[in-house]
Amino acid sequence: MKIVFLDAKSIGDDIDLSGYEALGEVVKYDFSAPEEVGERAADADVLVLNKVPMNAQTIGAAKNLKLICVTATGTDNLDKGYLEGRGIAWRNVAGYSTESVAQHTFSLLFYLAGHLPYYDAYVKSGNYVEDRLFTHFGQRFCEIHGKTWGIIGMGAIGRRVAEIARLFGCNVIYYSTSGQNNQPGYQRVGFDELLEISDIVSVHAPLTPRTEGLMDARAFARMKKSAIFLNLGRGPIVVEQDLADALNQGEIQAAGLDVLCAEPMAADNPLRQVADGSRLLITPHIAWASLEARTRLMGIILGQIQAFFQEG
């Protein structure tokens, strides 16, 4: 068996992949452009990849290919009709990063809500050495206890965030982007109501025709000026120009994002023009990527490959 990793850098260099080597020959490429896939996949039995497109153009010449494993939940890069026609199986992985994304959600929140960059800079600048008072109130911050947390997308990650938010004493409400998700124990509300009454709004929804552009100028205008917005779903759920305008105009207090419309970040992304950088925190799509989550992910995929060939 020959297993080819087409974009191994997307899972990191710190994950033990020796289990794959026990199955056969393993070839790893850090990155693969679509035009490079044909040659690299030519004699592969299994392809392991994240974002690389799988279609007639990229794998048409891969005559031995039997299985494609996606190191993610989303499979938009797969031409499933083409794969079915060729009898090529595919697998993805769900649920491996729930704890990691939930944790990162709160990391973004506390960084922004507690004005941690300000206080960190205050101490490191030497100002605290010169101060006569034991404490410093340069930036006012509030407890999240008693605040209303609105969740957009109440899947596994949304539910985990809701559980933790409750432990902090938040009143949790949610909006179902499909219109069909009913979660016992949590109040389901309309989209506008969620925006209007929430102190914190976090997005944990997939990208669908119903969610694309959901957070636009109208949505941000309905939010409290003191509200904090977090997006850990998909970048295109947010109209980035509208978010930049909302931050620059003071329509919301702050925003924390782990996903963008274009990744890596485009040079002309309007969020780069937000005047007050302390009101915006962007991380480079890392919420899913704790060591434990990536280890869990690759363990699941190893099991998928083993099961596929054992079952014939």
C-alpha cells in the first residue's frame, strides 16, 4: 500500500505518524498545488489531504487510488460525483476538535473582554514599577457572569460553548441557522432577537446558503454597542467590510475571529484597516489545532484506513 500526504504541513510536524508507516510506503509533501497532484498521486492507493481539490483534473491519472481521507470535517474540495463514478471511497472526520474550538472561543473572549493586551503592555512598559498604587484601572472590564451569550449554530461545538458559558453564569440563548435544531434546556430565539439582547455573540455554524453573509451591516447595527462578537464558524458568514465599519464606528465593542473569507489573509482584507487594534483579535485558523485535537484527528484517520482495507 502507498499512502501519500499531499499537504502534511496542515497537520503540523509534531504529530507521530509512525502508525501509517506500519501499513506500507508513506510519502509526505508539505504542500501540493493542484497541478502537482497528478504526478504525486499517480501510484497512490490512499491520499491524505486537507484542502487540495480532488477531481478529474487532479487525480484523473491516479489509477491505483482507492481511498481519500480528508483531515477535516468539510469536504467541499471533493468532487463526490466523480469519485463515485470511479469507485473511489472518501472519509472525513467530525467531532475531533470540539474541546479545542470551545477552549479557543473563551481565549478570544477573555483576551478582548479583560483588555489583556493593555494590562500586559502596562506592566511590561515599566509603568507598574513607577506606580504608587497596588492596582490600576486604566481599562474598565466587566464580569461575564449574568451576561447573555447568544450562540449562532448549536451543533456539537455550540453546545459545548453553551455548557461552559453556563458555568460562568451566563444566560445562554441560541439561533438555529437551519431552523430545525431544538436543544432542550436552552432558549431558542429569532436571529434579530439574539442580536439585540446578547452581550456576547459567537458563531459556530457551517457555511451554507443560509449563513453566508449572515453577519452583515444590518446585523451589526442591531447589536449592543457593548457587545463582543466572535466567529469560529466559517469566514464568509461575516461580511468583513461591514464588520470593519462596525468596529470603526463603534457599533460593537470588539470582535474576535479565527476564520476569514480568504485564508491565508488577503492583503486587501478590510479588517486590516480597523483603526483601534485593541478592539479586534484575529488568529490564523488555529482553534481546531490543539496538539490533542490533531493527534486525535490523525488517529481516527489511521483507523479509517485500517478498517477500509480490512473490510475489503
